[in-house]
Amino acid sequence: MERKFEETLLSFKELVHKIKYYNEALAVLFWDLRTGAPKKGVPARAKVIGMLSTEAFRLSTSAEMEEFLNYFEQKDNHEQLDSIYKAVIQECRKEFDRFKKIPEDMFTEYVILTSEAESVWEEAKNTDKFSLFSPFLEKIVDFNLRFIELWGYEGNKYNTLLDYYEPGMTVDKLDRIFEQLRERIVPLVQQIKDSGKQPDDSMFFRSYFAPNKQEEFSLMILDKMGYGFDAGRLDESEHPFTIGMTPGDIRITTHYYPNNFSSALFSSIHEGGHALYEQNISSDLDGTPLSTGTSMGIHESQSRFWENIIGRSYNFWSCYYEDLKKVFPIEFEGVSLEAFYRAINKVEPSLIRVEADEVTYNLHIMIRYEIEKALINKEIIVADLPRIWKEKMKEYLGVEPKDDKEGVLQDVHWSGGSFGYFPSYTLGNIYSAQIYHAIRKQFDNLDEMIRNGELIKIKEWLGENIHKHGKLLTPTEILKSVTGEEINSSYLIEYLENKYKEIYNIK
């Protein structure tokens, strides 16, 4: 019996590793597709991605996988597994049950569709032609509706998509969270507007910021954060992203705008936060489906923590502003640290989500969340999106995009079928504030550490308490172990009110 168990476990590990290797190869292909693959090569590349994805799909839903799962779920066999492979069995069962319900040809068609759609979206955005992208988006939405019917759902259909990115999250929970934020954020935005003390951020747009110089400074900051360049690289893409093959190969991208300094820097820091998570997952999880972030909300907590709570803090720039001025001596000549700090924290309703300030950012997410819910519940159709997008931007932020490029086409997510993903950004903001509160209790001298550039200590704390666990712990288990409680939006509200009332001198 013992020998059979060991031999079966070894065979199961070989299958799990094989699936993981297929996914690593796919990640390289996706990275290439989004960082410079020739346009004419996209259709053929999409077919290759479709074929390899189908092979991984077959292995994940095979009779062999089912036999392994049934065997290791038996009580006597399950008890012999270590904690890692108990979690691996649970994860593989979840994936098996989810994807076994999808016909193979349907899966392949969807993968090819979304692989092509990202390239079409990029062209549609650059040419401001929603009509190029809408036929693809209509098919993607239709596929997701069919998937939901196959998977089943409880309550709102959108719950099934939410749960994929943030296990346990529902529309009812999210509606309450957004309402709590809306009640405090909207008045804060109005107080800031009424203060009449708007910072001057023209310094970011009045000069030509050479992309190679922007890259130089971004690389330096990423290094200070502890991003391992021996296990990653920084490239350029239309929309910044992070993609992981293994903890030893986690790549990030940004996008350089010569006449907008802050965009590339903060997107680099943001993606760097994602990458630090993936680079510091325990090697004990290598080759398993646990060697990744536990949820997109926890993942976004890491990127938003580094981008905003650290990267937009006065203490951070007390350390690095002189370094920035060495790279851009003319561009920031005569600009004080205080003026720079206030400028990077300017609060003003804007059109572009990735460039939105901390206070209004979650309103952007609410817009996308409401649109996605309506699409999935068939309350609106794809053809309505440009109009609805403009109406909601006007309602929530008081601004209206002049075209679809700065409106409905600004985000890449829908082209990849990532419905249910956007709420992760707000959840990440909430988690990041909770985590920040916990870190402050751990380090009495946290402000001094940041002023002295001791970012590695922060990275190591996050690595020990969050990163190393990968998917071995659930999002709730991570949050409770780090903060002592489940999701609590009051920390984010307190953080925003304290920071921005000081910046804007609001009593």
C-alpha cells in the first residue's frame, strides 16, 4: 500500500509539473505577443497559443487527473499528503470541476479569440475605432455568458466571475463595500475641490522627458524596492502588465509618454509590486499551481501598496527626489520637494484610470464594475458601451471623454476576457491600507526607514508574511494572519482622509 501511494504521488507530481510547464511556455508567448510581435504574425501565434492551451486543458481535465484526484481525496490517502499537496489536490479539483464543464473545442476557440482580440484592441485604441474591437468583444461577452451557464451560479450571474479572481467575493458584499467607500470618498472629493488649494502639476507635462531617461530612473527605483533583475526584466507595452513564468522569471512592462513624466514611473512601481510577490514565493511550491498569488485582490494590494502608500509618500521622495533631479536636472529645476510631493498627489477627476489619483481611483472601478454587471446580466449590450461609459464618467467623476480612446477603449482587460477582475483593484486598495496599518504596528520607525531608503526591510516583511505562501493560504487566511481581521474598508478611508486633508489643509 505504501509503495503504491508513493508511486501514485510521483506520477501525480509529474502530471502537475507538465501542466505547469505548458503554462510557462504559454506565458512566454503571451509576453512576446504583447511586447513587440509583428502584427502579421498575430493570427498564427494565436493558433499556437490555442493549441498549447488546449493541451494544458486536456491534461487538467483528463481521466488520468480525475483518477489521481479521486485517489488522493480518499481519507487514508489524503492524510498521508503533506500540507502543500493537500492544497495542490484542492486546487486541481477546483480547476478540474470548473474546466471539465467546458467542451474542448469551445475552450480552444475562446483562447484563440482572446489572443487575437488583444492585438485588435491595441489597434482600435490607437486609431480610436471602437467598431474594430466591438465584434470581438461581443463574442467574448457571449462566451462568458455561456461559461456561466455551464459553471452555474448562485444569486447574481456576476458572482461566478468575481469568485474566479477573489474566492468568496459576491455582488452583495461588493455593493456594500463600494457604498461604504462612496459615502466617505465623494464628500472628501468635494472638500478638496472647495479648498481652492490645487497643486500645480504642470512640471510633469511642460517638458520632454526622454524615454531612455525615464527607463533609467524606473530601473533604479525597482532595484531599490528589491525587484530581482536576475529574475526579471522591464520592457515596454501599450498597457503595463506583469507576467510570471516561475519565481525566477517574472517580467514587467510599462509605457513611456515623453510629455507625461509620472505615468511610466508609477506604473513601473505598480507592476514592480506585483513582481515582488511572484519572485518571493517559496521554492517549496515550485512546479505546482500554488506558485502564484492567492487572489487578484491580494495581488493588487501589493502593487497598490508600493505605487501609492510607499511611492507617493513624502518620506519616499525625501529619499529619492535628489536622485530624480540628477536624471532630469533641467526638467525639475526650481521645483521643491514639497511642490513635487503635492503634484504627484493632486486630486482631480480625470479620464484615465491608470493615471487617476488615490482618492478618485475607486470611482473609476465602480464604473467598470457596474458596466460589467449590466453586461453579464444582459441589461445592456456591447454596442451601448461608448455611450454608457461617457454617461457614467459624467455621473461619477464630472468629466466626459471626447473619444473612445480615452473612454471605453482605455483598458486592455476585456480583450483578454477578464470580466470580474476590475473589483480586485479596489479590494487591493482596501487590503493595502490594512496591511500598512499592520506594518506600522510592527515597525515603530517605519517613516524613518522609508526616508532612509530601507525598502528592502519592507519587502522582506511582505515576503515573510504574504509572498512566500503563494496560493497555499486563502485571501482571508492571509489577511487575518497579517492584520488580525477580515476585509475592513475603514483603514483605507482613514488613510485617504488623513493624507489628503493634510495636503489640502482641510480642517
